[in-house]
Amino acid sequence: MCESTVLLKSAEGISTIMPEAVIVRDDGGSITCLDILGREVTIDGARIAEIDLLRHRVMLSRP
């Protein structure tokens, strides 16, 4: 499958938001991640910092 790990980089460090996301959507001021089972996580105030397709990783950042 083509799932990606979604990570959040903040002042506290790097944390895993969703280990196997199939959809990552920029909602203009927040990022929404969904997995294959339909579970949804929304991160307010985040932006996409990097998408690494080779490593199946999406790095978000939040000040």
C-alpha cells in the first residue's frame, strides 16, 4: 500500500500524528489526515513542511 507516516515538528520536538495516513488535506489553517479505516485527525495551525515520497513521510510544522 501507499500509506505515509505523518509527523509534527513543533517547539516540543517531533511527534507522530498518524502512522499510516492515506489522505493528507490542507484545509487552510489546519491539516486533516485520514487512514484506511476512516479515522481522522485534524491539526490546527499546522502547515506541510515536507513531503518525502521515498520514505513515505509527511512532515508538518507548527510554530
